[in-house]
Amino acid sequence: MHYTTQRKNRNNKQINVWWRPLRSGLLYLKEFSETTTLHGIRHIGLSNRHFMEILLWVLCVILAIYGSYKVMHDSWIRYNTNPTVITVQKDYRYWYLQFPSSTFCYVNPVDINFAKDYVQRKWKVNSGKKFDYYMDFVKKIGNITYESLDNLAPFVNDSKLINVDIIDLILKVHAKLRYKTTIFSNDYANITFQPVLTEMGICYTFSGVITNYLTPNSELQNINSNSPTPSCNFLNSLCYVKTEEIPRSILYYVHYPKEVPNIVDKYYTVQDNFERDTAFTFLEMTSALELRRLSPSQRRCRFMDEPMDDTIPVYSYNVCRMICRRNLALKMCKCTPHFYPYPGEMKVCNIKGLYCLSNHSKMLMTLEKNDGTPIECNCQMQCEDVKLFVDEDTAREWTNPVKWDIGYRWAIVKYSKTRLRRDVIYSFEDLLVSLGGTASFFLGCSVLSFVEIGYYLTLRLYWFANRKHKD
């Protein structure tokens, strides 16, 4: 008898261990259901309801919560993936187009006199086979690009050339810049060509914005703030820049000022006693100020001041492709070519590294694998851009007695009466309205209802548990 009584007491204690917290929890849920502003919850906690009524209301509340979640999730996905729209504008009389920049590169940038002086000072030779050998090396290095990496094969095993500072060599033997420019307005007469480090070597850019960050010494150039960026209006009869008296043959690119040419872009050549005119039409893309409030992944484009990483402090589509090539070179040959600025802690290739890259030159240029599969670079378009299309390309070759000269001109002759604009069609405010409307439609709640839920899960729960503990 005594054993049976002890067993019953033990069972009662075990029941109390789990029943009391469960009972307290049910009481707390009942209190929440009686006071909450969420529609339908109140009917679940009322004591005078039949079990089937409670079950029906539980099912209704679950369906309402699922419906609101589904619609809210779709709204969130739309905000994160497709909140922008491209519209067409027609008020062309009020537009000012940023005049295109031009970048030219010497076809053969090595100055023979500078090269001879470099060889004499570096290797202490003045003539003979050794001198010719080192001169050939200097010329090959001075003209090195992805397309000519194979030319370094004869020098790869020379221990005296392994530690040569390639960018220092190129800077010391590069031909001096000389030119004369004529621009359509005297307001821009102070603009000059500035050196820029590209995948084609050291080149020179007129009126570049982004190229000021890509200097051979990896330092931001001092830009004359008194020289405004050239711009053109529909009322201008002709916007042009003419460059002449260039000392040697060149190839040149015409591009958006916030862009830089790369190794696969279209270029034009100019030789001795030769002049070239290229006129362009354009399609401009602008963006609304509200676009800045979205992340690059949302708007699917980047502004110039949103770099991909810390190595090059500026963004453009071609800069992104350059970074992709540099990372690919680093992966293939454990070094980066010298024609990329801001190497940081990355190892700059010596001649062995450059020759290693020659085995992958096609892949580096096209950014495609051997089977034609594109290499993923995650490069987004620029939010503001100008696409240029050749309208006229005229070449003239001069003969005696016309003086020797090399020159070219680029111009905007025909103005587009249409431009595109990126606008925000689904802003964060629209998202809030959508979420609030959905919650109100399915659950009949407001912002204060969510505050109420937070209150019952935190402060109110604490005081309820503390009171029960004292009781």
C-alpha cells in the first residue's frame, strides 16, 4: 500500500513537470488571441467555440498566412531583380552630349635613340652581336601585347633578362608625345592628351574621365578643373577634334569618356602623309537619380564610382573585362602582365611569366575557353553610356609638295533624336506599400500589428514568465 502511494506521488510530480509549462503556454496563447489585432486569431482562443470551429479558423488563418507570404515573397523578388525600366526620351533639343574621347597608340612606340641609350647604360655594350641582341629584346618588350607574347621565346632562358623591370624599360624607351589639336570650341582649348596604361601598352587619351585613373605610374592624374568636359548640343553645327603633327604611325580608338579601349575593340590606323576622318552617330543611355538607391545587382548596371574590387578604383565594362583577364592570367601563370595598373601585392610577370601567358593568349583576349564556352566575368553594363556607330570613315593620303604629316579627326555630325533612360519603376516605397497592402488584405493587420507581435514575443513574454515563476 505504501509502495503504491509513493508511485502515485511520483507520477503526479512527473505530470506536473510537463503540464504546468504547457498550461502556462496555453494560457499565454489564449491571452494573445484575445487581444491581438490580427484577424481570425481571436476566434481560435475563445473558450466557447466548438472544436470543429476552432479547427476551421486555424485552417483559415494558415491559408491566409501562406497567401500573404507568397504574395510578399513575389514582391520582394521583383524589388530585388526587376525594379527598373528603360524608357525612351524625345526632348532632344535640351540634351547635351558628352563629346567622345579618343585614345591613340603608336604602332611602334620604341624610340631608337632612347633604346640605344638604355642598352648602353643597362648592359654596358655599344656595338656587336650582344648590342643587337639586347636592342632586339628592348624592341620586343616595347611592343609587347597579348598578340605578341610569342616574340619573347628567344629570351626566356637568359638569366640577365629575368629581373628586368619591364614597365620601367617601356617608360624609358617610349617615344615622346607630340601633337597639335584643334577643337570646335575655344572653351575647351586647354584639354590635352594624357598618358594611359592599356592592354595595347602606353597610349594617350584626349578628354578621358576614366583614363585618368589608369596612368602608367598607377597614380591619379592632376586634372585641370578649369577645363570643362566637351559637350555638344543639337544646335551645334559640328562637334569635332582634329589632331595632327603626330611624329609616327598610330592606331586610334574613339570611345565614351567614361570608358577605356581594350585589346579587342575596333581601331583605325593612320600612317605617314595620311589623314583620316571618322564621323559617328550615337545612342545615349542616361539614368534617374533614384537609381543610386538600388544596389548594382538590382539595377543590373554600375556607375563609374562603383569599382568591382580594390585593385582598380573605378568601374567601366572594359575595366571589368581587364580585371577578368588579369585574374585569369594570375590563375594560369601566377603573375599579372605589366600593362595593368595597381598591381598591389600581385606579382608582375617577368619575361618567363609573359611567355607562359603566350600559351593562353587566345583565351585571354576572347575570354572564352578552348571549347568556346565564355569565361564568367560578371561584368555589368554601365548605368550611363554612349554607344558610338561609324557614320563616315574617310581616308586621304597626301603627296608632295604637301608637307609630311600624320593626323586624324573625329566628329559628331548627326544628332540622335532619341535616347534611353533607366528609371526606377518599383522603389523601396512601392515595396513597403505592396507588403502593407498584402498583409492588410490577408490578415487585416497594420504596422502596429507587427509591433504587437514583437511585444508579445519579448517584453510581455518576459513579464508573464516572471509572474508565473513568482506564483
